[in-house]
Amino acid sequence: MKMCAKLNNNVTVHRLAADLRLKPSESPVQAVLAYCRRRVAKFIKEFHGNCSTVAELLELSANKLDTQIIEIGSDLELQELQARYRNRGELMFATLDQELCRPGDYGITLKLTNRELWELPYVSIIDSRGPKRQSRYHTKWHEIGHLLILTDQSRLAFHRSHDSSQPKSAEESLVDSIAGEMSFYPELITPHLNGTISFAKIEELRQRLCPDASLYSAILNLSKLWPSPCVWVEARLAAKKCEETTQESFAFREPPERSLRAVHTAANNPARERGVNIIPRFRVPKSSIISQVFEQRLPFGEACEDLAWWQSSDGTKLNACGVHVQAKRIGESVHALVVPSV
């Protein structure tokens, strides 16, 4: 929400909305997102509605936006791609290995300057080597997002970078928001959401609708779209927000104590309407199944609990509410689905 408010006040975002011929608004981010939804809905309509999964929607959108998506899985594949296009006089491919060599660079879209009549104007290269593979689905939609709002047809290149040490540009942040929404396009997802949410159902839907999506993104986004109340929690070891600082500042003192905390939380609309939420950075109760899964390194656990167990060091605690909690370990974090019992 804070990021969205910041972007709404950004001059670049307002200028982009104007370039897209959108009405002046105090919420240009929402206006741009609505514009992208309309474009994608038009793609589906022109395809006579024969698009039932977001994986199919990705291919359709890429074709409609004149780009060929090429996924690179090894250094050899990258070298072969470079050589193929460089030999055709596409000079921008000569430095492609340098563009993608940094850990924070995930993908790039290039405009062909010597294309054949039958070729699409753009090529979107997705770096799926090593750990970047986990982000390939979002990266594909990020490149699609750039093309959805492309207003300067003379631009020859744009890419997705994720350098956590540097602030994102306004355009990159906006395109990330577009990718986040389009990659789990509600109109194609919500008809499949029914019954009680579970990790098993989320995985089944991920495999069927968007198999390239990471489990992390599927849990986050499907829980947000689920029609019944649910709060998603990611818990891991962390210090209090006020105690977080750079490693350099620990040179002459002990680093702050870390405990298992709800570092990220997201309540869907039905949960917020019922007043059910979990405050970010709260310590996870020792009695919670989330703590047990984390401390005992269990793959999964579930239990009936009460949100009143959640209490901060200053005595603040959540309102009493019976909930059913499912907890699943993913790497060094525990993800939880918190559902009101009644």
C-alpha cells in the first residue's frame, strides 16, 4: 500500500498515464492497471475466449504484443543465442551475456533491427539459469508488462533487474505491479477457487493453471484471490523492525536478537471484512503450529488456534478469534494459511 501511494505521487507514473491517454487521476497506478486489464481482456475476446489458463494467456499476450519469449537455461544456450542473432547483424545481442551476468538481472527485451518479414519485432530473453529459474514466470510477465505500456516505439531495449541494494525506478516498480496482477489474472483464476483453501489445492491449481509460477508466488496470489477469509503468513527468523540495520553498524556491538516473526502477511478481502488479520513483524507464538514446524523442521503441520495467542513485547495482542492454521516449510521460512474457524 505504501509503495502504491508513493508511485501515485511519482511524476514519471503520471506522465506515463498521460502518454497512454488515460484521464488525469490521483491514482494513476490503478488507472494503468485497469488499462492493462482492458488490453488483456481484449486479447482473450479476439481469441474467441479460447484461453482457459494463465499459461495460455501468457503465450497469447506475447504474440499480441509482438514478442517471442526465449528462455535461457544454460551458459551454452546463451552463447548459441548470441551467436545466432549477432551473425544476422543484431548488434545488441553482442553484449547480452554482460547484461545478464549480474545476479540481479533476470530478463531483457530487445527490438530487432534487421528482422525478417515473418519475425515478430521483439525478442524477450528470460534468464532461467541457476536460482533465477524460480523467478522465470514473473520475469516473463514483467517483460509483457513493459510491452503493455510501451508508448515510445523507438525504444530498443528494457529489462527486469532486481538489485536489492538499489531502489527500483518508478517504471520498474509499476511494471512489477502489472506483472503481479496479470500473472494470476483473476478472471481465469477465480472460477477454480472453491471450498476451503489448502496448500494441496494451491499446488494442484498451480500445476494446472500456471506451472511455471513458483510455489511462493502461487501461495501468495491464490490466497489473496480466494473467496473465503484467509491470511497468508511468511515466518522466519528476524529482528524487530526498529532494530534492523546494516551489518556495518554491528562492528562494535552485538547484533539484535532474532526470533521467529511474521515478516510478511497478507489478508484477503473477505478476511479484512471480518477484521481478521495478523500484524507484520509480530513474534510467532511458541504454542503455534508455525513455531513447531519451524523449530522441529517439519515439512507440514496444522492445528486449531486462537489469534489472541499473538502478542508483541509491549503487550499488544490480536483480538480473540478461533482459526485453523496450516503451516508448510519452504526453505528457511514457514508459510501459513490462517483461516477463521467459523
